[in-house]
Amino acid sequence: MKNLSEKLKNATQVVDSHLDTHYRIGMRVVKTGAAVMVCLLIALLTGDMDSIPISAVSAIVTIRPTQGETLHTGTFRVLGTIIGGILGVLTALIGLYVPYYDDGLFIVVIPLMLLLDLYICNVLKMQDSCTISCVVIVLVAAPITPSATISGAMLYTILRVRDTIFGAVIGTALNIVPYRIAGLLKNKQDEPAQEDKQ
């Protein structure tokens, strides 16, 4: 019996050392869920269910622990998305006109465009935009097929850029607006107290 008690105690210590059993859900978690819910709701209302993965992931990634970090992440996510979208269209155009692109040449073309993208982001001192910019290029360039058209590639790019920007804006707004409202309410509550002192 003593041996079983010791084993149970050791097992409890192992679990406690690897788990935070005192964790409580905070506002960042709630705001992340709310941001995804808004993205899902708007997709449902507009009938654009294809936008869900891009906008929801963008909202999730944008929300950070502080307002400043969220604004920084959201801004660089939008800028990176635009750069990636432009380079993605160029990659798509290459895919439409370069022979053997679909037969394997894309294995060389897409990484070369990613190198160009990383170079541009670094020259512009936008290192925080590198990841999303590269992701957008791959999202836009990978589905190009021989039956694709220039207008189809451009429309696909515009929609993916729109979805990413939409998610970043939702994530940023839901992480910053509650702080602003709370600050306004606090200031409004403090005003009568200050008037009473005068």
C-alpha cells in the first residue's frame, strides 16, 4: 500500500511539473476566439466560406499580448500580404507563360520568388513581414495550372490578400478596441470625482 501511495505521489509530481494546473483563461484567449467568431460570422453572412481559413488564421496570428505588439503585427502582416500578393501575381504570370512550369519548373521558380521577396522585405526593413509575404506567394503561385488564366490568377490573389488583411484588421480591432473603451469608461468615471474635489 505504501508503495502504491509513493507511486501516486510521484505521478502527481510529474504531472504538476509538466502542466500548469492553475491556468485560467485570459482576455487574449477570449479575444482570439471572438476574432475567429467574427471571421466565421462574416463568411457565413456573405456566403464566402473559402475565406475562412485565411482570415481566421490571420486574426489568430495578429492578436498579441499587448496593444502595441498587436498593432505592430497587424501592420506588418498587411504590408507583407500586399508585397506577397504582388510577387505572387508575378509568379502566377511566370507560371502561365513559362514552358514546363507545371512539369516541375515551379520547383525552381517559386523558391526564387521567395528569395526575391525576402530580399525586398529586408531592404525595406520589414523583417516582420517576411513570413506572411512568403506564405502569400506560395498560396497564390502553387495552385497555378495550365488551364489558369491571368484574370483568374489575379482574382485569386486579390481574394487571398483581402482575406488576410480582413483577418489582421479584425484581430487588431478586437485586441485594441476593448482597451480603448475601458480607458474611456474609466476616464468618464473619474470625471465626477475630480469635479467634486473642486
